[in-house]
Amino acid sequence: MSTPAQPEWAYGADFQGTSTVIPGPDTYSGVTLEFRISRDIQGLPEGTTDLTPLMVAESLNSLLVDNGWPPAQFWGTPVDAKLNELPS
């Protein structure tokens, strides 16, 4: 999966992605995943607790794909922008 140019995501930004499976005309399954990364840790050196929103999105997509679901397109707020890019 390629990565779009990333805006500066502030800690505490919300992210949401949805994965949908439609196996037949009368069936539908979906999963919506939401997460937020907060950084309220004082006194730790920079870089020791870095976990980026893209790292979380890619990990969640690996979990989805490994279990037969299509990957989710994650969006971030308050910046209304794609977090990850799905393959075409």
C-alpha cells in the first residue's frame, strides 16, 4: 500500500476506517474501526513511545486482510484527509 503525503496529525486526532464484505445480493458484513493516539506521557525521551497513526492503520489492515476482509480506508479528523492509500 502506498502512502499519501501526510498532514501533521496532532496527538488526539481521531481516525476511522470501514471494511465491507458483500458476498451476495441479500447479505452484507462490515466492520468499522476507530482509534485515537494520545501522548500524555511526561519525562520520556522523544522517540521512545512513537506510534504513528499510519502504523496503527497498517497493522489493523493486516489483521483485516489476514482474516479475509478487504483493507479499510482510514480518514483522520479534524484534518479531513486520507491516512492510508488502498491499492487500486
